[in-house]
Amino acid sequence: MTTRPGSTAAIESATGLPWSQISAALDAAGGADTDHAGLAAAACTLFRGKVDNAGWWAQTAAVAYEQQIGRRLPGQVSDGTFQVSVSKTLPGDPAQVLAAVETLMAGRTGLGGVDFAEEPTTSGTEKWQYWRAKLADGTRVTATIGATAPTRDRKQAEGAAGESGREAVRSADVRSTAAFQISRLGSAGAVEEWRAWFKDLLKELR
């Protein structure tokens, strides 16, 4: 069994590591013979220093790996409920992309036909921005926004530009990924319904 490309793309974007390398590291940590906590610990060691909230991304990677080896149904988490994530990369730093998310959500009273249980909230750190909403059916939606890792072309351009032009190259190519996740879903069928809904929503995110 394999994970869906979208379930690993956000992990790759956040950490700058290809999924093949992450998967190989979890294989080396014991693979299917290792429990979820052990896989998450191995991923956390791999991610430390590459991403701010390494623990959160390690949990996400462990779940994706468990889906890949057939231990979980796609979208299923340890408590038996389901979740799904859809992401989009946009020009701009995390604060700018959060502003775009807030514009997209402005005036909405709910998502996917389900009302908000309370007003959505935002928060952030130096490198990460978050948009969160609780829905009336008990599900939770979180948009996690972080800058993408520099591409090889950008690194080469920075090197060629020299010290004086390096910041201009860096600023011109800043991009951030907004990963929307809905959790506490009651069934595998709901995963595909919400995946399709969020894909349509993200077409409006600019």
C-alpha cells in the first residue's frame, strides 16, 4: 500500500527532505516492527534542525508511513478517527499567505456545509502561521503555513549573486505552503469527500 502524493508533499516541503529518504529512515528504525511512538521518534531525530516544530511533522510522517505499510487505512489516526490534508504553495512569506487565507475565509459561517462552532482563530511563531476552526460536528480544521525550503536553483542563484544581491534573490523567490487539515472525521468515506471539497476551496486561494 502507498500513501497518496498529497499526504507526503507537505512533509517534503516543510522539511526539505524527499519522502523516499524519510521512508528509508523509518525502514532503518525498524519499519513495521516499530510502534507509532518509535517511528515518530526516529522521524523527529531526522527532522530536528530542519523544521521548527519537528515533533508535529514527525507525528505526521509516522502516520503517513504507517499508511504506506498498510498498518492504517488512508487518513486513519491512532484513535480510530480519520483526517485528511490538502496543500497549496503560494508566493510570499507565511504572514502574507495567512493574510490570503483570512481573506478567503472572510464572511464564511462554516466549511463544507458545516457551521463554525466558534469564531476561527489565528496564531503564529517567527516561522509558522496557523488558522484554526472548530466545526459544529466536532471536526477541527487547521491551516499550517510555513516557508518552503529553498530550491537548488535558488541556492545556486544566491551563490552567483554574491553578498550584495543575495537578499534580493532570496526575497524574490520566497514561497510558502498552506496545508489545510481536517481531523476527527468519522469514516474513510468522509476523507474523500473533504479532500475534494478542500481541493476546490484551494483553487480560490491566491
